[in-house]
Amino acid sequence: MPGPTNTLLIEGTFEELADELALYIDSLKKSQGDETSNIQAECAQLLQENKKDEVLKRLVMGGQALNQAPEKEFIAAYNLLIHLARQSPNLAMFLPKICGHLTAPVSSSPANGSGLALSVLSTIFNTISPTSELRYHVLLAILRVIRASTNFETLRPQLKQLDAWLEAWDVEEEDARKLYLAISDLAADVGEDEHAYTYLIRALRTIPSDEASSDEARQLSLRALKSALTHPAHYDFQDLTDLDSVQALRNSEPIYFQLLEIFTSDSLDDFNDFNDEHEGWIETSGLDGSALSRKIRLLTLASLAASSGQTRSLPYAQIAKALQIPSEDVEMWVIDVIRAGLVEGKLSQLNQTFLIHRSTYRVFGENQWREVASRLDMWRNSLTGVLNVIQSEKERFLQEREEEQRQVEAKLERASGGGNMGRAQQQQGGQGKGKPRFKEIDEDAD
């Protein structure tokens, strides 16, 4: 390969660096059999006319040849192209094409090509102003490269900054939706179902109400609905039913919407009725019937626990009947619903009862608010009783203390009175001591 590689990174004027890069691109193309490449000569003529943007167009268009550069020269060559493009006031005109080149396969390094491309794209992303919308387009290119390499771990730590980025870029809802869907697709490809569903829901939230019935909204809503139904750990469907686009399925896809309503608030009996009414529909829709049956049983048990009332317990027989299972399988299903996080409690094998500590409401409507009000009244009455007991005990304590105080004062008073009498007697006795006693003589005696 002609030309030393270190010349690509040396400092120099725009003209010098552009000439070096043009020569390098020509050499790469000719090494691949394109003897007609003459970018250097074209750029030299344009540089004489001081048409820098035209020079950049030639370099960027020919930049796809950089994907054939040896692994050790790949990053340096692209960094030089980026450096030249950043000197133009029209960077936005060249950047999408450069990113497009980087999302294409790196033929010179199939094993490490994705890593090399990500390194260059990261450089582009980090050298652009944090508030520039150009970062949005670079991020889309990064997502395409990561998806091709199936290396989701590269993206995971960056997702926590996504909201701040979108706010700084002030992108429109349509662009935000495109980004969310790219992340969702990437996550789905690598088996990150939770992330795939989360960003799909975020994409649906960007659809305006007046477009809720559009074909795009319908397709995305169906995709989210199927994902929620088949996800083994997804039991709350309120996030779906709150979306206008999902509500629009009531008219466009009534059977899907009926199934969603069953999993939102109904029971196993309703699911079985649905199967009888639409026999074979679940299988033809690509849904897993056995997985859905398992999920609706867990949800049915959760509803039973939530409606257990003040007793906070469920007999095994009631559970077996509601879940349509043998009595000996009740404990297994209770353990499964506890593992799913829908209910907390403990099994009493002696009493054949499931004691409920906490339960999850599948929907929270008027009936649930009534139950909350009832429990609050019960707690208020209990607290009132406790306060009455405390007040009564307080009054009794004060009375006892006052009585003790009176007794102490009475004892002190008696003790004080007895001491004064003793001192008076001592004083009287002291006055007669040492003096002769006179015997009273009767004056009438002769």
C-alpha cells in the first residue's frame, strides 16, 4: 500500500491533509481493482478554486473505500476524514454519509469491524456539541452497528442518559419514536425482552391521539400487545390499556382487544369462553396457548387473593375450583404466583388454607377504591380504640399519682405534728430540772 500510514494523522493545512487523504483513498480503490479512481487530481483542481466543500464531497463519497483499509489504519483514516469535515460550516451535509459508511461491513476486518466502527462513531459523537441534533443521527448509526454485532452490553450503560440527550437535542416526537423503535428492535434481537417492550411502549406514547388509528400505530400496538401477552414475567396490562393507539384496536382488531381485556381484569373462565368462541384463533395468531393458559391462571389466583376481603385467606378447594386444577396441585400454583410477585403469603397445610399477607390488584377502579375506604375506616376505628385505651390509662395513671402524692403529704404532715409535741414536752421538763420542788401547803391548816 503506497504512502506511510502516519501521514494521515500529522498536523497540516486543510489542503495538505485533503491531498493526503485523497491519495490514500485512490490507493485503496486501485488495490481493489478500480484503476479509474482519480480523486486526488479532482481535489487538487477544486482546491485551486478554493472550493473546500466540493473537495469534501469527493472525499466523503470516496470514503467508503476506507472500509477496506487495514485494521491498524482504519481509525486513523476515518479520524482524518472527520477532522476535515468538521472544518466545514456544513458538517450536517457530510456527517450522514460518513455514518452510512461506518454502518457498512468493514471488509478488511470482519471479526473486529464492528468494534472499529463503534470507536470511530464514538469519536464523532463525543466531538459534536452535546446540544447538537447531529448527535441524534450518529446515535442511530451506533445502534445499527451494535445491532449487527449483537453486543447489547455496549449500549446498556448509555440508556440511562437517553432522556437527557433527547431533551438537549429537542427532537420531534417522530424522531424520538424512530430512536425508541431502533432500541426496541436491537433489544429484541439479542433477547432483552424487557428492554424491547419498554422502548416499544415509549415509542407508542409518542403517537399523537389524532394518529392513534393509523396503520403504523395499529401495527406497533399489536406488536406491543403480543409482546405483553407472551412475556413470561409481564402481568400488568394497564400500561397498554392507557394508550390511545391500543384503545383504537377495539375497532380495528376487536378479537385482540377482547383478549387483552381478559388478561387485564378477567379470569380463567373468561379465557376458556374466549377459546370456545374463537377456536383455533390463538394458534393461527402465532400465540402460545399453553403459555397464555398458565399466565391467566396466575392472574386468576392473584384476583382471588385480592378479593379475599378481611379474612385474608383462601381455602385450597376454592383455589382448585377457580384454577380448574387438582387439589394436589394447589400448592405448586400458589408457590408460582408468589414467585411471580403477584401475592405474598404462606401455606397452611394443616388447615388446607393459603394465608395472604399482600396481594396485587390487576385493575384499580371504583370497587378497589371502596375497599381502600373500608380498610381506612377499619384502621381509623382501630386507632380510635387504641387512643381511647391510651387516654384511659393516662387518666388512671394521673389519678394514682395524685393519690400517692396525697398519701405522702399526709404522712409528712403527721410526722411533722408528732415531732412538735415531743419538743414541747422536752422544753417543759427542762425548765424544772435542778430546782427544788415545793409542796403545796393548805393555808387553812393550823
